[in-house]
Amino acid sequence: MKTLAVLGSTGSIGTQTLDIVRKYPDKLKVKLLAASKISKTLLKQIEEFKPEYVYTVEKVDIKGVRNLYGEEGLIQLSKLDIDLFINGIAGIAGIKPTYLLLKENKKLITANKEAIICLGEILKEKYSSIFPIDSEHSAIFQCLLTGRKKDVERIVLTASGGPFREKPLEEFEHITVEEALNHPKWKMGKKVTIDSATLMNKGLEVIEAHYLFDLPYEKIDVVIHPDSIIHGIVEFVDGSMTANLSYPDMRIPIAYAISYPERWDIEAKKLCLWEIKNLSFYKPDYKKFPLLKIAKEAGKKGSFYPTVLTVADELAVNEFLKGHIKFTEIPVLVEKVLEVANFQKPQTLEDIMFIITETEKVFKDIILKVLN
Amino acid sequence: MKTLAVLGSTGSIGTQTLDIVRKYPDKLKVKLLAASKISKTLLKQIEEFKPEYVYTVEKVDIKGVRNLYGEEGLIQLSKLDIDLFINGIAGIAGIKPTYLLLKENKKLITANKEAIICLGEILKEKYSSIFPIDSEHSAIFQCLLTGRKKDVERIVLTASGGPFREKPLEEFEHITVEEALNHPKWKMGKKVTIDSATLMNKGLEVIEAHYLFDLPYEKIDVVIHPDSIIHGIVEFVDGSMTANLSYPDMRIPIAYAISYPERWDIEAKKLCLWEIKNLSFYKPDYKKFPLLKIAKEAGKKGSFYPTVLTVADELAVNEFLKGHIKFTEIPVLVEKVLEVANFQKPQTLEDIMFIITETEKVFKDIILKVLN
């Protein structure tokens, strides 16, 4: 029996995690649920999974559970004796819990790429206790099992190319929020769906892969693969490649991370290649999707740049989602913030948090000019 | 420094093995070369690699090397203190050396599927010391590293489909030897090239996989993949698949078997997926390629059937290569031999050799009727 803490339990990753717990009640026990605030969904989850602890940002009173809350609650949470912490928190809100859990050497299952990226410069030595559940990084993790790290020639992250792969560049400025939220292959949260449409998601994943697998950027490539069947590839020096394939279903990498080194049947749809018939591959188009390049460059620079990139993108995506800016203005804003930003190389969590709040100020200044 | 014995050194697998030795003279030392008879190629190889031993079927006198020969020499060979024995002998001629080497618990690198199949019923418990270099089985070996054996849902062997995948069935009886020897993707010996054209090769590989990986036939599938880029796939119970990819180049699986657990750069062409653009998959056509089905059924029956199948096919292919029979008569002959053959379940090498010679007689009877 493995005990679990599910952070962001009402979100996309959280609910899919609980779906797996539902299938394996004899193997998994939820000991903690965490969400930003109390909600009908959270209350239902508490009723169903009967956790010992519930974390919320503000104090709440729920019968039968111990409520951890606020900053202090987060610290208490990170010290709990729980086998696996699943971090399904979206965006930079996940940084602090990620930091605390890694500091406590907890086994952390996470798709929170923003946290992995922002903490990469200061906490990389703890990253071996991270089990990634981004489908691409889960794929790379699995493929790396087929050889020695030193024999890796490069890794290849696949990208669906998002909904606008075939749209002419001229039409990009008219892209609506609804169009951008309509991802052809993956059902995900809003932020990551927009990031997939701009290919920023893949840029962030390149940086994430750099920190997670301790590989130089020269060894991390991206290929567009609209079918979203191959999720990641490791190429070895002998010319051999190992790839991970499945239908796009986030439950597969989540279940793998939880069940590892076992694999459990989660009734995922089995892949039949002659039904699929074709797998296709394209070179990324940096003109249509400048953020992929911008992200890689920020990654290569290291220091404070990955954090600034992450924050600027999250804020720009929010502005787009609110209808304040055009789709094509997302990369423009991110690039402007990166140009202006200038900080000391971060050494501590405080440094990272400082870079985040300062970047938010820089962003605010720039967006005000854009909106006026 | 690893010491090697190269059996069938003048053949396709043998020469490619020596090509790898040439690239890594500091890591590999050829201690023995074996060929059926002395030839210019063998003499050149002896001069270049300076082995301590040379095996030939008949006694020969070569300056500076110890000649092992005949039955007795084969036994001496199997007892030599050499790290890796590479068996590049084609067809059923490889059975005896395979048997002797496995009995001596030698590390055996082999693509000799006929030997693996014929000895499967009597020597399977020794098969863990076999390292397969058929590209498909090497692929499966690698993919199996990403999970526990008990979590395997099935394995999938890919088949190029050979040169006649798109040829209409009506034209099959006019297929010439030259056409059948013109494999679109792989450069191989004649026997295996014809087997690839009939898809018998894939049928034999299914049986080989059954014995090598100890998997029931229900868990071994075949998919037609004309690009010959994916060589094998393992599907796990969680819906995840691991695949092995490379350009078709036998040196890759040979080098992998030799260098394992390392991987060495052998200057193989690196795979670029957006240059490849497309990977396609089809269901096998059992009407055009009945031998795939015949082979699977013989495999499922077990006992003497896999041996009879192997011998009948080798003989039928020889008749086709000599221009005695049509392409479409190969499966007819094999099926007829399988119908007539009836033996005790083999227990010993003698039983296997008896089945082989008796099957040869059965075949001779049948072919005489066909040719008259």
C-alpha cells in the first residue's frame, strides 16, 4: 500500500490521479488532498477518499480531517510521512511546495514544469527525487532505461504542433481564445493549452528536460509530430533510438509514476499501429512559433532567465485569456520582458521569489503601455 | 578487451562483425574465425585479424594458426575460453555449433534463427545466454528493459513486407528469383532475403521470439512497416509502448550485442524523423503471404513442427533459388511437408537431427512429384 498526497487535487492532474486511486484502492491510499480553496469538488473528494489531511490556503473547518493552511501548513505538509507527493498545481503557484518537498527529500511526482524550471538553478541536485509526469518527460525517463546516460547522443521531445500548425502566419493575429483553447490531441488546463498553441509549452519542456536529465541544450531537440503518439525519444551514440508511444492519455504517465517500477492496467485504450496507419514528423516552424526559440535561448542563458521567461509567459497568457491582447502579442510581450529583466544569478528560494515579483512589476509596466 | 569467436566469418553477419572489430581494435580481439571452407576472403581475414584459431569443416594447413576442423573441432571450439561467440552461420547448418555453445554456457550472439527455433523445444532453459542480433529481437530485448516482464501485454515485430507487398496476388506466380532477391530495405544473405519476400522470415521470427523471450504466441504480433525504421515494440499493460528505431543497418544490433551494456559509436547514419517524414503501418495480408500464418501455426503446435517448418522452408527456398519451382510453390511445399511429417516430441539433439534428415527425405519425395 502506497500513501499519496495529491496537491492541486481538483485540477486536471489531480482528478486524473484520483481516478487511478479509484481503480487501485488496495494499492493506494490518499492521505492528503490540497487545493487553493474549498469547493464542491474538493468536498466530494474528501468524502470519497477520506484523507487524514486537507491543505487549503485559508483556514477551513471540515469535519473529520486535519486542516493544514497557509505558509505554515505548507511547511507541515512537506514534512508529512507520505510515500508519494503528486504535485498537480498549475503554474508558478507550485514553486513553493515543490521547493519545500524537495528540501525534505520527498518523492515528488510532478507535471509542474514552471516550478522545475524556476528552481532548476538552485535545486538541481535534488531533482533525482522527481518523477516527471509530463508525457514527454515520462517518455524520456522510460527510454533512458535502455542505455547508459553517457551513451546518449540526444533526446527528442515531440510536439503536437498545436491547433495552428497549418494555419498561415498572416492569420495568426486573428486567433481567438476559443480557437487557442481547442487543442487537437490533449485535454489539459487552460494555461498549458495556450502554451501548446504557441509552442511555448515545448520550449518550457526543453528547459525542464535540461534540468531533470542534466543534459546540455545541444542534446535536446524538438520534432513536430501532430499524431501525438510518440511522446519522446532517446537517441544513443550507436544510431539506435528508443521511443515511447501511447494514445494521448495523461493517466498513463501519472499511473506509471505512481506504480513504478511496476506498471498497472488502467484500462487505457491500447494502441494498434495499423489502425493509426501513419505517424508523421515535421521540423518546427520558428516564424510561426517564435516562443520555442525564445524559450530555448532563455534556457541556454540560464541564471535568472528561465524564471523571467516562465513568469512573463504565464502573465502574457493570462492577458490573452482575458481578451486583453492578441495571440501574436504573447511572444512579443515575453521577449520585451526578457530584454528588460536583469537580476543577480539566483542562489536561494528568496532570490527566485524576488525575481518573480520584480518580473511581475516589469510585466505590468510593459502591458500598461501595450494596452494604452 | 573482449575476445571474440566469429562463426561464419565470411558471411553477411561475419563480415559486418569484423567491420566493428576494425573500428574498436583496442576493445575487441578476434581469437577465432570459422567458415565452412578455406577461401580468399577467409585468408584475408586471417591475415588482418590474426586469430589464434581457425575452424573449417575439412582439415586445412594455415601458417601461424591452429586449425580446428570437423566434428571434433566443433567440440573443441565450443570449449574455448572466449568472451563472446558470434554465430553468423546461415540456416540449419548453425544448429550443432549453437547446441554445443549453449551446452558450454557460452555467451552466444546469434542471428541464426533456424538454430534457435529447432533447439527451442530441448534447450530453452539455456536461452538466457543468447544475445539476439536479428534487428527485431535486438529491438525487443532493448524495449523489454523499460518494464517488468510480467507487465508485458504483447510484443510487436515489424516486417518490411518485402518487395511484393503491393504486387497483386495474381502476379505472384510470375515472381522471378531476381525480383525476390531485391529486398527494398535490408542487405542480407540469399536465404533470409527470400524468406523476407514470402514473409516466412517474420513467421520464423515469431517462433524465435516465443523461445527467446518465453512469451506465448498470443502475445506476439506482427505489423507491416515498409519503412523499416521501427524494428520492434513492447506494449505494456498500462497502454504504454516502447519501440526501437534506427535506419536499417545490421551493424547496429551486432555492435549493441558486442558492446552491451555500453553502446559504441559505429558511424551509423543518424535518424532524423522530419527527414523521414512518415512512418506507415499495415495489417499483414495472409492471402499473399500464407507462410506467416503457416509458421505461426507450426509454432503454436510446438514439438517437432517448428523444426519441420524450418527445414522444409530452407529446402523449398533452395529449390526456388535454383529455378526449380515458382515463388508461390514455396508455401505449398512447406505446407505439404508439415502435413506429412510426424515424429515424437524431440528430447535431445539426436532427435532434432533425426527430424531434420527425415524431413529432408519427406521433402525429396514431395519435390520429385512436383517436378515431374
